[in-house]
Amino acid sequence: MLTNPPSYDQDQFNRLQNELQQVRQQLSEVQQQSRPSNPTPSPLQVSNPARYIIEEVPNYAFSQATSQAQQHHVNRNGNQNPPRLEYADAITLLHENGWDATSWELNGNLVERNCALYWAATNGHVTVARYLVRNGASGMSEAEGVDWRAEWRNSALGSAAAANHVEIVQMLLEQATEENLRDNSALSDAAKEGHVDIVRLLLGKWPSRGGSYDYSRAGALAFAAEKGDEEIVRLILEKGVDLTVPLQMDDRAPLCRAAGAGQTSMVKLLLDQNKPPAPTTYTIELAMSMAMRKGHDAIVRMLLDLGVVTNFVMPMYDAVESGNLSILRQVLAAGGRPTPFLGEAVNKGNQPMVELLLEYGAEACKGLNPAAFSGKSSAIAGILLDHGAAVDVLDGRKSTPLHTAASRGRKEVAELLLKRGANIAALDDEGKTPLYFAVISRQPATVGLLWPAEHGAATSSIREDDRMQKVFVESLINGAENGALNDAAEVIQPLIKYGFHFNFNAGSDEKVLGVAAEKGFQTLVQLLLDNGADIKGQDSRGRTALHLAAMNGHYEIVKLLLERGANPKVVNKFGRTAEYWAVTNGHTRVAQLLHRHKPK
């Protein structure tokens, strides 16, 4: 808006004042030329002079004088220079020379806020606004086809109402119909800004109408309630607003707005109204949730004390999400069910909240798998076990908490579960053990922990699990692009240490050694070579690990493969050697190394 204009130095002020005088001179000349002897006026030599006068020049600052606009210029030293500029006269000349007072200027598919009446109303130019209205401009029109949230969609009436220009609002109301006002944003704009006199003017223009949703009054009531403006709220309620028709968007109900904003007195005022309809149970639930999210305890207590809420699902969810123990205790005391929300509290790692839910009877077993999954606190898992959670409680897939902790790498939780007697060899509905999930999920922390040799369990059945070998190898190959090889060596080392033997040449057409060489994982390449990986193995295109390392410029891996006996003369299906690919891809050092190792 133009109510907070930028400052201009004296030279800028003088220049713009001179430009305005030139516009006036042009207008005067056009007026003389367009008398009957010359009915077609000459085009003005400025672009859109109406916009210039109403928008550009007032960028100094406009304030309304008695009968015409007056410009106040404040320079950088705070001194005022108030030259009087006859904008109304300039607008008159423009209109007499063919300018359409009702026009909007378009910018693509948006309507800019440069309708002359809009600017006059926004800045309080009574004389200009009156002239424009007399010549067909409408203060009711809002820009069509523009997103309702856009600031420039407002009508001149709405803009004047928001700016508290009472005289202009009175003038524009003279041309308004009831339908104009019911669908106009003016009342909401005035209520939002707290302009009680304008709210009173607008409410007095049309009566409350039953049987249909009154957007204008309901919206104004919601804005005023949110701001805690009791005077405007009482005024709207006194004049009448029919809320018997269901709200299209309940979270905009006055009670919800007031509750979410923490307006305790306003919530009480709205609840104390004896006029129908009483707020619906859903509206009260929603208002309670909005208060919970912002931590407004007193409002939550007030709404709970009504005794109308019996379904506490939404309030419980919001209480847990907010982490507010005081509010959660209130809802639990009123009848909220604790068990369905225990898992969410566990996932958040909120130990005091978990303890409170358990105090009110939450089933501890419902939180143990979430505790193993999140791993945020082994202490929470211990509290759940102390409250009776079975250490091997099953989820829907017959997985135990140890399965979950193993697959997520939650070592501390897994240690606690094992100490409390968790079955290390437990099988899920597909016959898989916790170790299986630790391995295929590449979780080195839990792989070393779960290896049965450390815990005295039988190992033969696990060591012979070919399915785990196959899945693990395939997971390394298929997940290579997503970092599957980053910690593969850490997982493989403890497995090999305890006697597990992978067939690293199994899997698919690609081999783990080749993928590791291609991606540059030197430690993994060495580990694989030390444990039986086939250095001569070729993928579906005939490429060896040496090809793949060379074409990607991994010098140290190429050197290691050559030292372990890789043959640089081997060609792929297209007859290309590793040296060829090193040269082609510009890896000079690698190419030289391969050239030196060619067999004689």
C-alpha cells in the first residue's frame, strides 16, 4: 500500500513535481485541441497518465485534505514540504479526453492494483473517488479470475474499509446492493483491522439473512474473535449472524480461531452466548485441538469442562504431538485412551510422556516394537519391559522387537533385549532370524552383537542359510548406487571372523567384486579377494573387475588387482582391454600402470 511511502530528496521531489506540471500542460493542450473543431483528441505523450497521477506521484505519500488531495513530502531531515496538487482536476481532464474511469490495467492474467478508484479509496482521496464513482467506477468490483488469497483482489470498498476511510466507505455504500455486500470482503477487512465505526456502518446496510451461510459476517466474526476484539464481536452478534448453516471450513469458525489464538476471554464470550446454534461437538473438538497445538492450557480445560466431547482421538493425538504433559494429563483424566498413542510417544523419545501414558493404563507391549524401531532411548524400552511388555512380543508379521532392532542397527536396544531374555533364534512368518535382518540390512553394529558364537547358541542352521547369502550378495549389487557398499566391509568382517563363508561369486550376472571395483571401495575389494572372490569373473558384458576399476580411474584398486594376478590382456565381449578403457576415459596413470604389466 502507499500509506508508508519511501523518502525522496529535494531534487527527486522537484523533478517529479515538474513532471506532473508537464502532464497538466499536455492535458490542457489536449483539452484545447479536442474542442468541436478537433473531435478526436491527440494521444497523451505519457503512458497511462491516470496511473501516473494516482499511483506514481503519490509514492511520496498521500493524505486526504478537505476537498482535494494534498501531497506531504518528508525529506531525509524530517522536514515537510506540502505543495497542493490538483489531482481531481487532472483526473477530470483525463476523463474528458477519453480515459475510461472504470478500467483496470491488465498484467498477463492478473489484475494489478492500479484501478484509479481502488487507489483513490486506498489513500483516502475523497474528491477523486467521488468523481470516479459519478462517472461509472464501481467500488464493489473485485478482480475476477484471481486467486482469492491475492492481496490485489480486494475491491475499492474493501480497501477503504481496511484503511479506515469512513467518508469514502459511506460514499461507496450508496451504490452497493445487498448481494454486493454479502459477498464482499469489506466487513472482514474492517473487522481484521479493528475499525469498529466502519463495521457498524457495514452491518447497518443489510440485515442478517437466515437459511444461508453469511460469508461476510461469519468471516468478520472469525477475524475479530481471533484478535480478541470483544467490541466488534459483540456488535456482530448483536446485529445478527446466522450460523445455523454448517461452516464450509470448520477451522475458520470463530470459536476455533479464538482458541487457536489463545483468546481465553473471547472463547468464554462465544461459549456464553445464549443464541442458537450451540457449537457442534466437532467444532469444540477442533477448537480444543487448535488450542493444544499452541499450548493454551486454560482454553483446553474450559472446553473439556463442557462435557460434550466423548471422542478424544483428535485431542489425544494433538496432545501427544505438542508434547505438552499438562494438556495430555487433562485429556487422559477426561477419558482419553492412552494405548493407541503410546507408540507415537515412544517414537518421539519422550520418556515423561511414555510414563504418563503408562500411568493411565497404556499397554506396555504396544510400545516395545516402536522403541526398537526408533532406538531413541534404550531407557524407554527398559521402562516398557518393567511395565510388563513381553520381550518377544510379536507384531503383525510375527517379528519380535529384536528383529526390528537388528534390522535398524539399534545396538543398545538389542543389548537390552538380549539381557532381558530375547530369543536370538526367533523366526518371523517367513522363517527369518534377527541376524538375517542385521546382515541383509548391512548393520555392522548388530551383526557383531547377534552372532550366536558370542551368546553360546547353536550356529549350524544359520551358517548354512544359503538364502541369506544370496539375498545379501544381491542386496550389495542392487543397492550399490544407493550406498549399499559403504559399510559392506564392516558387515562382512565380523561374519567371516565368526566362520561365515559367503559365495561372493553368486548372485546375478554381476559380481560383488566387480561392483566394488567399479565404485572404488578398495577395502571391500581386498576383503573380497581375501575371502574367495573370483578375480577372473566377468559380468554379462564380459567385463572383469580390472576393466571396471580401470575405466573409472581407480588407480590403487587396479594396482591391487594386478598384484593379485588379474590379467590385463583379457578383453570384454567387444574386444576391449582394461588399458583401452583407461586411455579412452583419460585415466593416464592407470593406462601407464596397465601397459607396464602386460605379460611378455
